[in-house]
Amino acid sequence: GAVVSQHPSWVICKSGTSVKIECRSLDFQATTMFWYRQFPKQSLMLMATSNEGSKATYEQGVEKDKFLINHASLTLSTLTVTSAHPEDSSFYICSAPTGTYEQFFGPGTRLTVL
Amino acid sequence: AQSVTQPDIHITVSEGASLELRCNYSYGATPYLFWYVQSPGQGLQLLLKYFSGDTLVQGIKGFEAEFKRSQSSFNLRKPSVHWSDAAEYFCAVGEKGGSEKLVFGKGTKLTVNP
């Protein structure tokens, strides 16, 4: 099946710094990618839809200036958490649809903000 | 708006016993339905999906699910559970003709006793 990678798999940063998370589709092109956030023992909450060549579409309640998304190419989307604070600590997962509404998920990035 | 309900937060079964995880959805038309499995600290793996046609779908790892339109349900089943099946299971619904976004249930944690 299709493979989606994320980098880094985990990151620890100081409060106030910015962190960039990469999501790559390794063997297929993705004009759209999705970014989810998952709190411990909770479900995935869609944060935004990343669109290649255009602005991301954010879900209600998600701060677009806080979570910057750039879909630089057909295989790469990045999520930058700006001025991170401890409440931003979470598990961030990306996914890419391959058509017919099937999505492949990355392995996730664990962000810890001290 | 679409919604997905997984009534059971946590289920414990003995190895070798049968398993059924419940999923109910709310959607105006026939949705796309998915079951994903997540091991601790990992991304999501697709177990099976329903788009149309035969309402009983077979997936990987011996799982199956049955779409019941009258009950708005898509329950996941396995006749004999293995210890390696212990994980978090998520039901998700996608919108036909829509944006390929998925809405996830809150998940059911499966514990398997030896």
C-alpha cells in the first residue's frame, strides 16, 4: 500500500520556539493532505486540509497563525507550530488520500513543549 | 453534520474469544465507512472499508464489518481474537462527493487477556 512518512517522530522544544513537522507521500502524489491532532486517549481531530498550490483550509477553532501549513509540492506538506506552548503538546498525524476516499496515515509526531 | 459514535470506550476479551466493536454513524445519505487500528504511539492502519455493494466487508487480520443501513451501524467483528489485536480501534465516516475529510469516532480500546 501507499506510504506516508512523518519527520520527526518526536520532538521536545522550549516554550516560545517554533517546530516544523514534515509529512511526505513516498510513492504517490497527493494534492491534498490532512493534519490531525490527537490528545492522549482521545480521537483524532482534523485541524486543517493542506492543498498543494493554494492556502490550507482550517477547521473551526484552529488558529491559522499558530499552525502554519505549507504544501510545497505534490509529495510534501509541512505543519509549523509557531511560538509553541505546553498546551500545544500533542500527537500530530498527517494523512494523504490516494483517491476513492481512502487515506493513508503517517506514523505521527509526538510534540512535547516544555 | 456527520458524526460517529463508538459506544464502548474500553472492551476486554480473552484470547480466542469473539469480538464485536460497535459503530453508529449519523449521515443523510450513504457514507463511506472505515475501521482503523492504532497501536500505542503509532499512526493508523486501515482494517477495512465500505463504499457500496456487499454490506459484509472483509478486511485484514481476519476482521470483517457489516454495514446495516437500517441501524446506521458498521460494527467490526472478529471470530477469534489474538493477543496482538490489543490496540485502539477507530471507526470513521467520509462524505460521498465531498472533500475526502474523515470524521472519527472517539475510539474503543481493546484489551486482550491471555
